[in-house]
Amino acid sequence: MNPSSDQITRAHTEKMDANDPIAHLRDRFVLPESDIYLDGNSLGPLPHGVMERLEKAVKEEWAQGLIRSWNDADWYPAPQRAGAAISRLIGADEDEVIVCDSISVNLYKLLVGALRMRKDRKIIVSEIGNFPTDVYINAEVAKMMGCELRCVLPEEVEQAIDEAGENLALVQLTHIHYKSGRVYDMEGITKRAQDLGGLVIWDLAHSAGTYPVQLNGCNADFAVGCGYKYLNGGPGAPAFVFVARRHFETMHQPLVGWHGHAEPFAFTQEYKPHASIEQMLTGTASQLATLVLEAALKVFDDVDMNVLRQKNMALGDLFIALVEQELGGMGFELASPKEAEGRGSQVSLTHEHGYAIMQAVIARGVVGDFRAPDILRFGFAAPYVRYVDMWDAVHHIREVMQTEEWKRPEFNERRAVT
Amino acid sequence: MNPSSDQITRAHTEKMDANDPIAHLRDRFVLPESDIYLDGNSLGPLPHGVMERLEKAVKEEWAQGLIRSWNDADWYPAPQRAGAAISRLIGADEDEVIVCDSISVNLYKLLVGALRMRKDRKIIVSEIGNFPTDVYINAEVAKMMGCELRCVLPEEVEQAIDEAGENLALVQLTHIHYKSGRVYDMEGITKRAQDLGGLVIWDLAHSAGTYPVQLNGCNADFAVGCGYKYLNGGPGAPAFVFVARRHFETMHQPLVGWHGHAEPFAFTQEYKPHASIEQMLTGTASQLATLVLEAALKVFDDVDMNVLRQKNMALGDLFIALVEQELGGMGFELASPKEAEGRGSQVSLTHEHGYAIMQAVIARGVVGDFRAPDILRFGFAAPYVRYVDMWDAVHHIREVMQTEEWKRPEFNERRAVT
């Protein structure tokens, strides 16, 4: 091989790693040696320290402390503590974020609660192609509350907001798209909706822990987000919810479980919501799951989200350049914005045989994922993904194509979870 | 001491343990040596094998398998598997029970779903003094759906059902009361409500794992229950939900998260509920929490629920007899039904200084709990509680009263969680 001067070489990517100011963060994770893990947008890896926290929680706090640990091991405020740790990553105040339930459930709370604050308005604006759970919950709540759900294309969102005008109740969008990685203008859309008197609910599933979200900087109203993707809280980790302080007294969510009560242990028969973010709690939440997420968040203790963002943009740019350099004419199309600023920390490609190709690539230890109908999704979590991984991943894809490995029957069988 | 012939002695209780056919089940739990643990109705102890399962889940399945474990480690069907394990304990079919979310959230799903099946009916009957979360959720849903919630005393429930007549939409009751331990006639109430065309939702929080519930034997419609009490699934373990098979097609719950979809990984924009118990799923649930509960349920593998029930009735009878024998004139009153048949596996006492007395008793290692305003609650989980524990517990209470230990300042400070 005799690469031309503008060709990217593996040595080039190794040099980028050597100059990476946050390369050391990779040591905070347990990562299988044989993998190039590009699926942190689906399940973050295990951070060091989590297993130790879990052992203590089970062997000491549960087994020996038993019921006393709700007080003695400070279990009860764990959702608040984990929320506070997340708040810094998304530009919120510590007491505006709490960890509980799933995104689906939290979105339901916020949607009903927000619509109750805009009773005379009847239009919800969302996106065609939003993550399915968001669409399902939006549609369900709209029907239940007698509202109209208008799902439009990303480029039509602003127009749809304007057209709703004084009938705009709320806008619900996913900040970074789960398939394409496209980033919405949080500040602009929030202002546009609020200028008309509407409210906005942001889904930060693909933003929290990887993008320097500024909720309060954008005057955001409400948000939900995911604990098991870029926050590395483990499979199915609890979600988080953000309510701007100015809405604490006026928002009334419908899942009025006892943990959201102003005095849960008074066991009164009348529900009185806690006048804080705690009103978003419902029933007793898995303490083990919450403690795991809390321990996992220590990874971010001294991390500057802007530095992290610079790296994931650079990783994405490098990946795209390598795809162009190495995979030309093989049938791949870029399904993510090409400009880094408008793209989250993932790059998606389409290919008509995307499912089988991804299975073949995974079998080589390059772990991305597939999203129907034809998307190969590669996530670049800056704390542990290396520049050299971009080179190696693209070369594995190239070999899978050149050898036609993806045609093997085992890569073409559909599995339960994709 | 020279006890009279009808007095219960410690030796008498030791003999009961020696004759206990399920005494060996105690070895299935990790129990602190210094405790007499009578709070399994609030948090069950750690079963052996759970920590090992958790270590495998974290160190192998999460850390090494990463996203692949949703398929390769069979994570995805864990809610169904745990549900199937619970089904046997509550007289349901394996595919009628699933593990997810909290009781509060599941109750909300069932209430809205059931009311949608009885659109022309407007009355919900429940109990004054039902567990607060049940009351809050009942009241919220009733208001939202334009229904009237009639909360009555336990002895008035049947009359309230009859009075609602053809306007009865549903009855929502907790099978065994969290404070008193009173047991409702599940079969009789279910039939009474159904004869009028109503539906019934049972909360089995204090029944599952300790009472031989026969959901299908009673022709029950719906039920929810708790994973962290008698099922020993760990602090805040996920809850379970039961839907009778005949309602699979007609019940539509409102928390339409993607895991309840007929084809979750098709990522379609239209919600189509799974025509099975899986429609009760919402978002991605904590896998670690679900696997812990699944592992904990192995405790019940070969247990006959009727034998277990015989023992917890006998423990309660013994405790009440010892309270009468040892604590006369000290201000305690029995707050549970005296007849074992009408009582779950707990005995509650009232005392005007109940809070401080319970703290003093706990400090001696006799772990019960307190429920406002004046209830000392003692739970008798037959798999690990011994007859001799009844003798020792009552004698500790007696000493706390005789020495006035409960008056110490540290026992009179209210803590966050009671």
C-alpha cells in the first residue's frame, strides 16, 4: 500500500488518539478486549466501581441493614442524588432533575401535566419518525385529552408551530434523532413555541451524557431522558425527568403514586403533590437500579461536556471520511447530517442489506446496531471510543462486503431484539 | 419461674419449630444473626443465589455481552419469566402475569383500561383506608374519566357494590390490608361485582408469596402486586400485573410504551398492542432489577402455598396469645382480626407511643415497622420466621415497656422513612 498524501491511514488515527485530551476516560470502563463497541447509544458499558457499589448495596445494605437501610444507607433520596448528578450534564439545576420510571412513563406524566396547564389549547406538534414510544404516548394522550397531534417532518416543525398559533398547547420532540442523529435547535424551537404561549417537552434519550445540553440556557420547560445509553446506568436503567422550577407549583402529573406526595409517610388519604421535582415520583422504585445509575454517573465527575462533544464530532467526521474513502460503490448511503454541528454522536448508514451486514460486522466484534428498515447505526461515545476504532470498524465493514460474509445464513436470521 | 400449665413457654415455641415441616426454608435466606426480622411485609430479606445471579448479569452479561445480551442472555423475556414464576403463587396461568413498573403505575394502567371497558358506567367502589397510593390513583383516574369514586369502610363494601347496581364500573380493593392485615373475601366480592356487570382490580401487595391466592379460582379480572415484600425481590423490586386471558383483546391500557407493542422492533408509528399480557409493558425496564426478582423467586420453587399459609396463621395466633400473656395492661390493643382465617400474615398492635416503642424494639434487633398514626406492625413471613421468634419478640417488647427504654430521646426522633 502506498497511500496518497490526503488519504487517512491507521497511523493517522493512532496519532489522533495520542493527542486526545480525554483518552484517559476509557480506563473508567470495563470493555471486552475483542470488541470495538459502537453501541453506547443503545446500552452503555459497565463503568468501574459499579459492581462494587452493587455488592455493598446487596450484601450489606439489603442483606444486613434490611428495611433500616431506607434511612441508614440513605436509600430514600437516591432518585434525587442521581438526578442532581445528571443535572450538570444537561444544564439544569440540581433540584430540577430526578431519576424514576422509564422514558415512556415519564413522558406520559409530562404530557398530561403540561396539557393541564394549557387547557384551552388543543394542538400538540411532534415529528413524523420520532422514536415510536414518543409517538405512541403523544397519540394516546392527545386522544384522551381531546387534542390534535400534528406530526410533521423535521424541517416543517417551525412552520407547524407557527400555524398552530394561539392554539398551540405543546411541542414534543426528541432533541437528537435515534435513527439519523439529527440535532434540533433546542433554543430556537423552545422560544418559538413559548412566544406563542406553548410549552415544550424535550426527549434527551440521545443527548444526555454526550451533548452539552443547556436546558436552563434554553429556558426549557420539561425534559425526559435515558439512563442506560450514554449515562451507562445498565440495561433498562431508570430514566430521568426535568421540570423547570417555575412549573413546580402549576404542573400536576397524573401518576400520583405515594412517593410523589408532600408527606409520603403520613399515609393520608388525600393526595398532595410535593412542591418540588419529587412530585414526579410514583411508587417505590428499584433501589438497586437507581444506585447502579448513581455509581455509573461518577464517570462524568470531572468531565467537561464541551470537550467531550468536540471529540464525538471529530469521531463522526473521521468515520464519515473513512466510509467515503473505503466503502465507495458498495451501496452505503449516509443517513446522518454530514455537518458535525447538526449531528449527535452517532453516524447512520443505509444499505439494502443493512440487517445482515450489521450482524456480520457484529460477529467480527464491531458492535453497532440495526434499526428498521435499513439503517446501520454506529454510536461514538467519546469517553471510551478511540479514533483508531473508526479505522478498524470501517475496515471490518469493507472486508465483510468484499468477502460477502454478510450473505451467510446465520447473519440473515432475524433475532428477537435488534 | 414456674409457669402454670396453660402458659406458653419458650420451650413450647422451640418444640413448634422442631415440628415445622417448612423450617428448612429459612436456610434459603441470608439473615443477620442478631435480628428477629418481622418486616418482610415491607422488605423481604436477601435469598441465597441472588447475589451470584447479579454478579453474572453485571460481570458477564452486561460487561462482556453488552447489547448482545438482550438476545444471547435471554434478557428480553425476563419480565415474562418472572411473571410466570409468580403466577403459580397466585393461582393464575403462566402467561397471565408479567413483571414491570411499580404497583402505582400498574394500577393506573388497569384502572384506565378497565374503565374503558365499562364506558357507560360511572361508579368505582374502593375502601376508606386503602393503601394511599391506591386511593390517590383511584381518585385521579375517577376524576379524569368522569367517574365517581365511592370509598367506604370494609364492612360496607358489599352494600356499596349493590347500591351502585348497573352503574358499577369497577371495584378496586387491596386483598389484605396493609395496616390491619384484614383479608377480603376475594371470591365473594368478585362474583358480587361481576353479577352486576362490574370489573374488579385486586391489589395483592400483602398477599402474593404469603397467601394461597386463587385468582382464576375466583374468576378475577385484574390484579397488581409487589415484588419487594413477600416475594423478596429486593428494595423497590418491580411489581407484577395480572390480566385474565379473556380480557387480553378488550383491555387497552394508556401507558402505550414500545415494549407493549405487538412488534416492538418494527418501529412502526402506529401503536398496536400485543394481544397478550405483554401489552402491559411500557418502556425498557431495569433488567438487573427484573433478574434479581426472578432469582429470588426460586425460593418458592417447591413450596406448597397452603402449608406456608398454615404456618403464618399459626405464627400470628402464637404472637397474639403471647401478647395477651405477657403485655397485659401495658396499653397495647390488637389492630388485626383475631381469627387467623380473616388475617393475613401480619399482626398489628396499636399503642399511643407506638412510634417510639417500635424504634426501641428495632434497636434490640426485633425489626417490625410503624404505620401512622399509632400502629406497630409485625409481619410473619413463614419461609424464614420461627415460632421461637414470637416468644423472643414479645419478651423484648415487654422489656422495652418495663424498663421504659422507649422514652429515650433517640427513639422519639422522627426519621425520613418509617
